[in-house]
Amino acid sequence: MARTQERISRKTLKEDGLLNFTERAGEYVQANLNVALGILAGVAVVVLLGVLWTRDTRQKAQRAELNLSTAVMAYASGDFEKAVQVAGELQTNSGGTDAALLVKYIAGVSLLRLGRFQEAEQSLRAYLESATKNPFYENAARGALASTLEAEGRFADAAAQYQELATKVPEPMSEDVQIDAARALRAAGSVDQAKAILQKLATGNTQAARTARIELAILDTAPTQK
């Protein structure tokens, strides 16, 4: 076979751009070994801090979840003051965690039970504003908010909340929520709207249908407001 290619000489190798770059890089590291070691040590510290931060974050979340459980148990046992207290401490000490978000609902329903309606509304709305991050209590919070608005005498707003909730929950719960909406509408003076909802529910033999028929009879016999 004819020799059509020259053998690559050492000089040719030295002229290769990649090899020259590698050679220069090696010389640089040798000349700046202390700096290079310092950089490596810095990277190691950053990695270590990352591990410690992850561990601390995990521990923070675990503590927050424990406090959330405490708030839930306090609410379940009827100690609403304690539930509100624990909820406040959790939000202060563990803000940004899922537990800190969820406990806003627990605080809201506890405040509702205590008759502190404006505070309850604020807490429930605060949860609902971020409920997409953790929707575990979303439907319950909407129902509690509607009840809070009713308690405040804001019947039209309460009816709107009930009607929105009715679109999000399955049957037969949806029918019960619509009954609540009709009650709030009647209290708001929107009798025709209340009747329209009740008439749709009145057919059938479900509990909601029987309740709707009773409510319609009450409305039909009630004196007309002038």
C-alpha cells in the first residue's frame, strides 16, 4: 500500500489546538495549585451546605406537620382557642410549608366556631387564595366561608359561595349545597331565584327533593313582602 499520508510528527501534535489547550490548562493548574484547591474546597462547602439545608428543610416540614396535627386534634376535641393559637405559631415559625397553608383552614373554622367571623373569613380566604398548591381542604373551606358570610348577614355573598361549591362537589352533596344556596337567597330577598333552585331539586324521592318541596311550600305560604 502506497504511503499517501505523512506520519504525524511530535511537532504536529504540539500544534494541535485541543492538545495545546489541554497543555496550557495543565500548566495553569500547576502554577495555581493553591487557588485550584481553594476552589475545590469551596465547591465542597457549597455541596455540604446544600445537604444540610435539605435536611433542615425536611426537619422543618416534619415539625410543621406535627404542629398541624396538634391543631387538627385541638379542633376535633372542641378546643378552638388552642387550635387558633397553634395555627398562628405554625404560620409564624414554618411559613412556606404545606402545613402552614393547610392550617389556615383549621384556623378559619375554629374562628368560625368561636364567633369571630371577620377573622374566620380572612383566614379562609387566605387559604383559598393558595389552595391550588394543596387543595386538600378546598371544598370544605368554601363551605365554611359561605357559612361565615351567612353568619355575618351577607346572604347574597353566601349564596354565591354555595352555588360555586355546588359545581365542585359530587351528588348527593351538591343537592344539599344547593338547598343552602336557596336558603341564603331567600334571606337575601331573592325569592324567585331561591324558588328556581328548589323547583329543580323537588322532583324525585331523595332527601334533598323532600327538603326542597317543604321549602317551596313555606315560600308559597309566606306573606309577600311589599
